[in-house]
Amino acid sequence: MTWFSSMIPGAPGNADSIASLAQTLHESATHADNIEQAVSRIPSSISTWKGHAHLDYLESQQRARSRMIHFNEGMACAANDVESYSWSVRAMHNYVENTLRPTAQELDEAFTRTPAGQRLDAYFSLLAEARTLQGEYRERYNRLKQEAEDLALSLQQALSIEPVAKKSKFAGGFFDPSRTERLSERDIDRINAELKALREGGFDLRAIAQGSIGDCYYLASLMAVMNSPEGQALLADGIRPHYNQDGTIDGYIVTVYDKPGFFSSGSSTEVLVRDTYPNGARSSGAAGVISLYEKAFSQLHPGGVNRSTFFESGISAGYPREALPRVTGQGTSTVDGDGFFGFGSGYDAGEQQTIIEAANSGQPTIANTECSDAFENRTAPVDVTLPNGQETRIDIYRGHSYVVTHADSSGLTLVNPHGTNTVSETGTATPNGEFTISWENFNEYYGNVTLGAVK
């Protein structure tokens, strides 16, 4: 009788079939590489062609090559991940058939040999051992299940071709905002150090600088969450490493929340990130945690780094009230500084107090110039105080989001996601994006404030 061996089910999956799929993906990656090489040689064959048509063709060729490079890299990584998963499936089959099942069968045999009068006590004693075996099976099964889910993320990334930036004279070139770059060992070491700092609540959000992607609203949302130890811990918990066949980190799995409903928190989506935008958001001038979140957010948008259209959504241009819930999974509220039908514009005493309490308690707080009509041009010169106490005049940007890190009755301390501010008179850049502005100037240029929650 199989009293205890029946408690150990067979291992899932067919390792040989999975290994065969890995080989097919390896061959597809090689084929994609050959196509990319052929595309890269095209310009040398049309060197005598001149004029605008030639330039337009070269731009198209660069776009095609960029897509093929991304597809080739994705397929190669996916092939390695599928191959690694086949070995995990094979290892579990071996463990079940050569260790767990034989041990359970020995328990069956021990029970069969037990005299009838002692079988009741023996059964419960052997059952405890069988449940231990069952627990080992469940632990390995759950580990394999997690690997399968991570593999699905890898395959999803491999089949997602990065959209090239539209209407950009840099499309396909070095300064292309959609250009991607694989994480290096140095990047991974830096990101791990930043994750440690976030878990300890010691990350300095002023190290962040926006790149050439128009996602200030999203970066400001991330930075606003960083304005409290709880928020920093939330961001750290939203990233976990992904390991390659050698057991080393080759990317990160990032959690992005869906928009919450009226009565519930948002569900979440995991995204595997193996590369970042070198012309996108950086931390101290290099790839960091902010870069991972930016790339994950973009991968969930069919339009990538581009602006949204009727047909597909992109991450350039947006609002913190929409982006902040994607970071926290919580809803937002808005403090409106436009007054009532144009009368009494500015923030009254109650609204000021709401903003003060939110910013000083670590509640994500983002100030926006989107609704202000005080701008005559793209920027406006405004008198502010820098962190060193120096009073100066800087350019405030229209349609831009700023993090509010502190506020009191005399004014507010803001941080520009650009990472710097431009001094109006000289055109020079300040050391970082932080400055303090009076309520009078804030009322004039900042139309509303988005408030969020970490939990």
C-alpha cells in the first residue's frame, strides 16, 4: 500500500521540451543578430546617395537597427533564462524521483512491517516524517513556480520591442532618449548600494536628475515618496534582483502599481528591467534605482518614452495625480490654488496648512505649474533662496512638477527633478535642484499641489 508515497506528487514540467525551446530561442537570437549586422552595413553601400532623402533613409535605418539590437538582446537573455529553467525543472524531477519518493516508500515499507497492534501509533509517527517530506516538496515546488513566473517576465520583455523616439532629430543615435543600455556590474553594485540606503532611510533624493525624457511628473512622484523613511522602504521593497544562469544579478524585477479604485488599493504588476535609458533619469550621473523605475514604467506603455497618442500611451507628459498611485498603490487628493471661478486665486490659510502638514509629515507632496497662467513664456524668473542661504533668481518652468520637501508659514522648500535650476541672470546651474520659495511667489506660479500616501 502507498500510505505515504502517494503524498508526494510528480514534479511539474518537461525539462527536455523546455531545453528544446531554449535552443530554438538561441537560434532566433543568432538570426536576429545576423539581420542587425546586415542592416548596419547598408549605409556603406549607398555612400554616393546625397540629399534629404538620404538623410531620412539613414534615420529610418538607424531606427530599424535599434529595434533589431533590442530584439536580439531580449531573445538571447530569454534563451538563457529558458535554458536555466529547464535545468531547474530537471533538478526537481531528480530530487522527487531519487530522494523524496524513495524515502516515502521506505516509510510505506516500515508501516507494512509494523505489527497490527502497533500500527496506530506507528502511523502517526511515520505521518509526521511524511509531512516533512511533503513540506520539502512544497518548498521546492514554490521555488520552481517563482522561477516560472520570473521566466514569464523575461519572455515578455524579449517580445517587447523598444519603441524608438518619434519626432526627434536624435532618433537612433547616441542622444536618442529611447536608446537603452544594459546594466553593467558597476551599475548593479551602485543600485544595490542605493537599495541598502533606501532600506535604511538614508537616500538623498537631491541626487536625482531628469534626462531628456519628459516624465518630470513621474520622477517627482518617486522623489516625493522618497521624502520619508517609510516611502524609501516602499521603493526598496518594490525591487528584487533577477539572477542569470551563473547565479549573478543581471537585472531587477520592479513593482508598478495599477491605478487604485475608489475603495481599494491598486493591484500591482511586476516588470523585469535589464537595461535603462542612458539619456533618461540618473542618480549622481549614473544608472540607479530611479532609472529602474523609469524603465519599468516605460515598458508598461506601448509608446515607450514618447508622448501618448490616440492609438498608444507613452510616458512623456503627464500628471502626478495619475503617476503617484502607480508608485504607491494609494489614491491622491489635490489642493487647488486657482481659487473659486478665478476669484481669490492662491492658497488660503487652510490650504497652506494642509500643504505644510503633508510635506512635513513625509506625505508625498508635489507642486505643479500646469494650471498657472502667470507664465508669459516657457519659463519665468522667480526670487528664491538656495540651500546655502544665498538669495537669487532662478527660472521656474511652466508645465513642470516639483517635489515639496518642507513647508512652513514663511514658504516652501522645493526640489526640481531636473537636478539643477538655472540662474536667470547668468544662465549658470545651481549645485542641485533644491530651493525655498515664498508663499507669495508660490501662489502666483504653482496652480495646484498633489498629495498622496505611502500606506
